[in-house]
Amino acid sequence: MRKPGLAIGALVGAFVTAPLAAVFYLGWRIAGLPFVPFHIFDWTARILPGNVITFGIDSMVKAIRALHVADTSSAAKTAEQTMAIAVFLVAGLVAGAFLFAVLRGLRAGRTILPGIVLGSMAGVAAALVTRSLGREAGVSPVIGDVWTLAAFVVWGAVLGRAYRRLTLDSAVPGEPAAVERVNRRQFIVRLGGAAATVTVVGAVVGALVGSKRRPEVASEKRWSSDHPLPNAGADVKPAPGTRPEFTPLEDHYRIDITTIPPVVDEAKWRLKVGGLVEKPLEWALEQIRGYEPLHQFVTLACISNPLAGSLIGTTRWTGVSFQRILPDLRLKPNATHLKLASVDGFYEVVALETLREDARAMLAYDWDGVPLTTKHGFPLRTYIPDLYGMKQPKWLQSIEAMDHWEPGYWVERGWDKTARMKATSVIDTVSVDMMLSQANRKTLIPVGGIAHAGARGISKVEVRVDGGPWSETRLRSPLSGLTWVIWRYDWPFEPGEHTLAVRCSDGKGALQISGMAPPHPSGASGLHSKSVML
């Protein structure tokens, strides 16, 4: 008598788990049911030590840059989602090996009950994980729990059935010997083929259905479509090849703690205000929109952005200043801080003094004149000037008044307590065109890029060639005091290979940090350079 062992159990576990992932994907796309593989991945990332998460972030960004992928944030999310599915499949592989080992040791195999028990346990655990994340879904939590449990029970039953089918001593006494039996290899091949079919069909159907749901990029008419930028008439023109001064919504970076962005139903959503207040409040989005709006151009950057990385963008924010809403919160005298919490479990604590002193700190509901998209924090997100994105919660759902400071989500995981944006400058382009063969020493080569120092502005940008003296560049008037500055340097042509470097000074004259430092824990620093052959 030979019964299937660990290797076959692992293989069957992977075969059966792949369709399960596809079924969860299909349910999420069609009805907003929990997409369990991603929830498990997000939960795992939440409980891992901060140094492990930091290592994962740094490694991912380095790999993406090594592959010369332009859109780091999209590539990072794709990598996260791929890892989530891989982790789910590995878990299924381990579960299959475990079940087969247990059944082999117990000399069981005539019933699928052990598989159902395993599936039930996995389903309950997965439902608890989803509940713990507190994600708003398209269905009630009870329906989500039932869906998750039912899917795992079926998964476990199929695992149990596969073990019974693979058990070679399952012949029934008295059965005619001529009855054809499918051998173990044939069964596994058929099981793998069926699993692949279900997986592919589920993924394709889910993708087709999902494409008809709410678009990730706002389709409404944007402010920038029929309004000139405030510096449209500036004397300094960007060098050809410089990044857009105003970032299109579809190109703005997205970094957060969720594998997939939470979808919030505006009709059900309320901003809850509690803690040290005279009376708890709940505001609908329309009530927040009822305040006098604040419009401002803002450059936002991620603290994990490497030197000259793409995790930075500029757009027009619309919302309400904290200064206008604070009186209506009716805070108690001993309140000193606000804890801002998001639908995805993210949170940050900000001092009331900061909000009272800076009218630019805001609750934002529009970007570029249209409502925030799902992936960028609909319905509400925060902006605190001069700080990296790790201090700016999206998908805001509650404000709690407190009498003390406590570390926010990323601070607890080892990132900088203040997260103040560092001054940085980047060479976007050395604009060498097809006429270079006719160039002479009177030819000027346009060099350009951006410089940014949070809310402190930029007073000077300098370029040097081959380690020589620093030469001041021309600065284009910025969109606002909160945005990056476009700089341009017309470089006299010199044939040969050259290395150009750039540095900037903030609005107070402080020179950017020249020493190289990685993003963790306080943001990257160093001088950006670019080599060219003329």
C-alpha cells in the first residue's frame, strides 16, 4: 500500500490554491467581496518588525531602479500584488503537504472530513484577518465572512478528495478488475489542467468585469484642462526633456500600506471626530465641502524616494484649511494633538500648534479640480506642509483629539519622527539633439531639472561640470511656495565625455546635504549627477 506523501501533497496544494485565488479575485471584482490573498499579505506586513518592512521597501525600490522602470510606485504595487499571490500559493502548498502528512500518519483517506476541517480553520482565520484590517467592502462583513469561509471549505474538501483519489488502496472489494483506473500521474495532470483552466478563466473574467467599474483616473473635467498655470508667462522656459511642471493625475505617485486601495462609499462615509471634544461629531463629505475652499499647488514626495527617484509629484489641491474647522471641533482645553486615522489602518498624530499656526495645513477632497481617485485617498486626505507623505493620511475616517503625542504608523516602524522634507535637486535632462554634429563652442546645450525643499522654497540652484566651479542656473517662477522649482542651465558646448552635478539652496539659503544617505530613516540625500557624451 502506497499513500501520497509530502511532495505530492505540496503539489496538489498549489494546484488547488491557484483557482481559489482566482475565485477570490473574481468575487472582489464582481461584488466587492474580500480579496483574501491581498488581505493576508497586508496583515502580515502590518505585524512584521519595522526593520523587516524597511528592508523589503528598500530592496524593492533598488530592484525597480536597477531595471530602469520609470514609474516606481506602479511597479512597486505590481510587485506587492505579485508577492501577495505568491505567498498565498506557498501557504496553500504548505497546507497541502501538511494535510497529506497528517492523513498518511493517521492511515486515513476514506473521508474528506479532515480536508473540510482544515478548510474551515483556514476560512475562520482568513475572515478574522480581514475583519482586523477594518476595510470597508462592497458587501456587509457577515456576507464577506460567509463567502470567505465557504470558499475555504470547498478548497479543503477538494484537497481531501484529491488525497482519497490518490490513495492506491481504495479498491472496493468485489469490484470488476476490468474497471479502468486513472493512475496517480494522470490524475495530477488532470487536476493541474483543471486548476489552470479555472485560474485563467477567473482572472480574465475578473479583469474584464473590473475594467467596467469606477475608473482609477477621474473622468470629470479637470481644472488644468482649461486654466493656465499661474506661472505660464514666466521668462525661464524648461529645458526640453524636463519633467512636466504639473503632474497629470494618472502619473502622480501612490505609496501606502495597502496592496489594493480601499474603496469607500461616499453615501455611507462619515468623518468621525472624538476624543477630547465637547461632543462627538460625524461629518459627511458635503458638509466638509461646505466650508470655504482652499486651493493650493503642492509638491508631495515619499520619504522612501531614492535620490532622483519618481516618488514625487505636483498638482493642485482643494480642500478646507484646518484653521477653519478647528473651532467647530469644540476641543477641550487640554487637547494638544490630533490623531488622524485612515480606513486602511494607517494613522498619524499632529500637534494642534502646527495646525493653528499654518493655514496651508488642510483636509483635501479634490486634486486638479476633481474628486480624489480611489488610489489617491477618496474621499478625504490630509496635507501638512513641509513633511513627507508618510505624515499625510489618505482615506481619512476619524480625528481623535488627544492630550499627548504618540508615534504614528511609520514612526513606530523605525522611520523619522519629524519626517521633514530635505532639500533636493535633480538633473532631468541634458538636451542633446540631432544637430549636435554641427555644434561648436558657441552652441549652448540646455540642461534642466527640478529642485525642492518642502515649504521652504528654493533660492538658488547650481551646476558644475567635471568637478569644476559651481555655476548658478536660472530659476523658473514656481507654481507656489509649496512646489518644486524648475531650473535651467545653458551649458557651452564642449566635446567629449562629461559629468554634471547639481545642488540647491533652500529659501533661507541653507545648502542641501551633499553627503549620500539612503531613504531610511529620514529621507535620501546627496548630490545628483549625470554623465553625457558630446
